[in-house]
Amino acid sequence: MYLEKLEIQGFKSFAQKTVLEFPKRRTDINPGIAAIVGPNGTGKSNTADAVRWVLGEQSIKLLRGKKSEDVIFSGSGTKARLGFAEVALFLNNEDKKTNIDYSQVVVKRRIYRNGEGEYYINNTKVRLTDVQLLLAQANFGQRTYSVIGQGMADAILSSTARERKNFFDEATGVKQYQIKREQALNKIDKTEENLSQILGVLKEITPRLKGLQKQMEKLEKRGALEKDLADLQLRYYGKQWQKISADLGNLKDQKKNISEQHLTLTKKITELRNKMEKLGQEQKKADIGEYDKVQQKYFDAMNKKNELANTLSALKRELEILEKTKAHPASINTKELISATEKELKFFDEFLSSKTIEEFLPLKDKARDLQTEIKHILKSDNKNGLSDKEKISAIMEKISCLKKDVELATKDAEQKQNLLNSLRRAESKATSSLFDTQKSYQGLQQELNQVSNQKNQIEVELARVETRKSDVEEELEKEINNALRDQVKNYREDQNANMIDYGQIAKIKHELEMIGGIDKEVGEEFEETKKRHDFLSEQVNDLQDALEKTKKALKQLDEIIEKEFGESFAKIQSGFEEYFKILFNGGKAQLRLDKQSELEALSEEIASELTKAEQEKLANTFKIGIDIFACPPGKKISSINMLSGGERALTSIALICAIIRANPSPFVVLDEVDAALDEANSQRFAEILARLSNHTQFIAITHNRATMEQANILYGVTMNEDGVSKLLSVDLEKAMETAKK
């Protein structure tokens, strides 16, 4: 990997887009040295700052500024300031030294005046960490020997042992592992923090989950009991409902049948009643209309006949008496006649007083009249002075007339009797039909009464069953839900199956009451809590696994870092001693590791306050520093701080050269590091650069002629009155070839 091109636009004094192209690396020649020269103040060092900035440098002070927008071209008297700055490095990656599947890697950084910045790798926006890791894999970075600026070489010597360790981390090529280690440590810290938070949450929700678990057990038991209760209620109420429905159906069928019978009997009775009314009307018509009149006429005729007969009988007795008196005048005693007549009258009195003979009842009035008349005759004193003969003749005449009247009255009575008999026969027939109809009516009425009684009993039983059904429905409304009510009403079971004892239902209800009411949302809360608990437990397991793997990876990284650092440090130590002797023509130089645990760095008072675990952790955590010992020939110096400025410059250059040889960077930017060297040391330094350029590409910003002579390409930087840096280039290899021709 090597630097093909550097593009600068809007960065510091490079207002216009400026491109620095470097020779393509060939297998037959080394990467070479590019020298950037020019008067002071023209912006030569801005190219080094641009490289350092694009590699991710965050210290504005190191870039010789105060704030981030100071790296953007601020304008001049004739040119306006710019709104952004952009620098792009074009790296040849044909050797695939970086873990990216591109033959060319373009690292770009851009910043705007509002402070917003962006990083790109091959025009893909990335994070600073991604850039740092990519560059670390290629063994260069923004804070180490890849860009060595003015005073930085001496700063290596002036820094503390531990600060110097950071420089050596990149120099030994373990920076990429340290970045990964730092990421691993951050990941461990975050994982432990997350794990602690999750464990805290688990600690909070675990008791709640246990409580919910118990409630869920109760809920499950309650659910099982409710299921058993629903089954018992279904069978209990279903059997009742089935029986009630069957009884209602049977009773309704019976009511329907008995109602039909009742209606049929009612119709028949109505028909018989109508017939009876008709027969009664006929009987009444015969009885009241014709029969009574004929009977009255018959009675009148019989009364007239009897009256005439009585009169005739009385006249005959009177005639007999007269004839006897006339035949035996001397022997007839008027007193005896009167006595006999009185006896006859007495007989008539007894006759009149008789009440047992129905047909003689109408003769009372006529007998009474006859009695009156006989009494009148017997009391008469024969005032007319008629003789017995005349009397007999008169009586005979009366008797003759009475006989005719009696005959006529007898015939009339017989006619009335015949008519009455005819009416009686008709009445008897009507009465017989009415009786038969009444008998049938009474039979049907009796049957109707029985049917009515049965109907009433059925209706009473039906009302009782309907009341029971209503009670059961009301009980169902209180006891069970709608879905189960539908099942109860559609329940079908063998009618002969045993009924469920309500005591079983009561027992389950009692158990449910003992469990008590449980909020239905407990299930949802339990599921959510359990889901969260399981998720968090799984997260804990995942985090613990990840933590274990990360710690294992961290341990492996520590082993790799220790191994790589040890091997590279040994090479640097050897190179440092070699280059120191070359530059100083002798002397001694050495690098030493200063390893101290963090527990040892603490005071005894602070260490005693720590727990045993904390002490063990600090005891296994080490801080490493690097001490530099350099002693030029002929001198006895115990500290590098006692070296002169030139000696310090040579010492730092020896160290840099040792690092470059031990762990070559794709390119190194040297910003006037040779400024403090004299001509002889400059020559030796240039020769060392020439040898090192076989492994590393150098971009040297210099005023030193010896360094320029070793360069393959020369860039000249100038600045006009507008304050903008401009670039001129000379390809020295081509120039030499042209000169030879």
C-alpha cells in the first residue's frame, strides 16, 4: 500500500482544489521520496496538517488552530472565505493490506462552518472509528510517526514514559488490536452495565412474577374448577331444562288434544242444547197451546156432563120419591123423605169433600150448585100449590130435557177426551225425544265436565311447569353466562341418566369462593411479565455469553498485543541503537519497558480502602511506560533531558528511523524534522531516508538540500497576494533522464 494522490480543497490556505500526485510504485524501484519545498509562510506545512486531519486528528491545537472552522479557508483581501474544507487520500491497495475489497481506498474528510463533519471511505459515509481501524490495519495513524510534524520528534523525547507508550503502540503495529481492545473494553463496560440494569430489572420483576405465578396457579385451578362447574351446571341445568322442555311439550300436546276433545264435546252439547230447545218448544207448544185448551174444554164438558147427570139424578130421586109418595101416600112419611134426602145430601157432602179422585175435582162447583138446589127443593113449602102429579110431570119433562143434554154433554166430553188423548200421545212422544236428548245431553255434559277437569288439571300442571321454567331461566341468568345458557338450552342427554346432585355444584362454588376473585387481567399481566422475564433472562444469558466471549477475545487480544509489541519493540530497540550509533558515530542508546500495576501506583492509604476483589483487579491491571536512555560518545549522561537540541533531534530521528524499519508505515510525512540538523548530520539523515524508502514512502517538507537531493519528485509551494497556496511540481527522475539525453 502507498499514497497515490492527495486532494486538498478549502483547507487552510489551499482555497482551490489542489492535487498532489505521487509516482506509481513499481517492483523494480522503491516507493521513493517526495519533497515539498517553498518559502516560509507559503503553506507547506498545511499539506502535513491536511494529511493529519484527513486521518482523523481531533486536536485543533495540534493543527495550529483554536476552533474547528479554523481549518476552512478564511478568505483574504481579494478572495471570500469558503463554506467547507475537504481532504482526500487516495491509497493504492493492490496488496490488500487493509481489510477492504478494493484495489484503491479513498479516505475523505469534510467539514462545514456550522461544525458538522463527515468521513467517507470510497464515497461511503462512515464513522471516525471505522477510519481509525482501517488505518491501524495498514500500520499508520494520525497521532504517530505517519505524520511527524515540527517539534513532534522532540515531543517524543520530552513526553512521559506512559505518554510515549501510545506512540509505540502505533509504531509496533498493535494499535489496531488496541482499538479492538478498547472497543472490547467498551463493549464489556456496556455489557456489564446492561447486564447490571437487566439484573436489576429482573430483581424487581422476579418477585412480581412469583406472585403472579401463584395467582396464575390459582387462576388455573379456578379455571379448572370453573370448567368442572360449567360441566356440572350444563348437565344439571341441561337435564332440568330438557325435562322441563319435554314436560312442556307433553303438556302442550295433552292440552291440545284435550282442547280438541273439549271443543268437540262443546259443539255436540251445543247441538243437543239447540235440539232440546227445539223439542222443548215443541213440547211447550203442545202442552201450553193446544193441550191446555183442549184439556180445559174437556174439563168444562165433563163438569157440564156431571152437573147435568147430578141434576138428572136428583130429579130422578125426586121423581122416585114423588112416585112412591103417590103410590103409597099413607106410608110415606115426609120426615123420612126429608131424612133420606138429608142422608143423600150428606152423601153429596162426603162426595164433595173427597180430594183423592182427580177427575171429580172439577165437579165441586157443580155439586155445590146441585146441593144448593136440592136444599132449596127440600125446603120449599110447595108454595105454587102444584100437585104431586103436576110435580111429577114437570120433573119428567125436566128429566127428558136433561137426558138429551146429558147425551150431548157426553158426546162433547168424549170428543174432548179423544182430542186430549191424541194430544197426550203427541206430548208423550215429544217428551220421550226430549228425555232421550236430555239423557244424551247429560252424558255429554258429564263427559265434558270430566274433560274440563282434565283440561284444568293440565293447565294447572302446565302453569306449574312454565313457572318452574321461568324460575330456571332466572336462575340461569344469575348463575351462568350467555354461551353456557345456549348450551344448556340445546343440551341433549338420555332422559334416564342420573340427575346431578346440586351439592356437587355447591361444593365447587365453595372452593371458588375460597380461592376468591382474581382479576382477569392477571393472565395478560403474567404473560407480559413472564415474556419480559424470559426475554430479560435470555438477554442475561446472551449478555453473559457475549461478556464471556468478549473477555476471552480481550484476553486473546492482550496476548496478541503483548506478543506483537514484544517482537516489534525488540526490533525497534535494535534499530534505535544502530541508527543512534550511525548518527553519532558511536555512543549508546537503549529503550526500556517500565511495567507497574495500578495497585502499586496507588498509595497504601487508598489501597487499604479497596475491597479484596478491587485490589485483585487492579493488581492484574498494568500500566506500561517506555524510558529512553541515550548517551553520545565521549559523554556520560543519565537522562535524555540533559541532551543538547541537536543531540535530541538526532536521538529522535534515530528512534523514528528504527520504528520505520521495524514496522514500516505505507507512507510517512516528515514536516521539517531535519531543520535543526547541520550539513553533515543532514547528509547522514538523507542517506538513512534513502535506505528506508525501500520499504516506506516518504513525503518530506524540508528546506534541507541533502533531503531534496534524495527526492524522486519535488513540489514547490508558493503564495500570491490573494493568500492562496499554489503548487508547482518537478519530476526529478524525468528531468534527469531528459538531461542525460
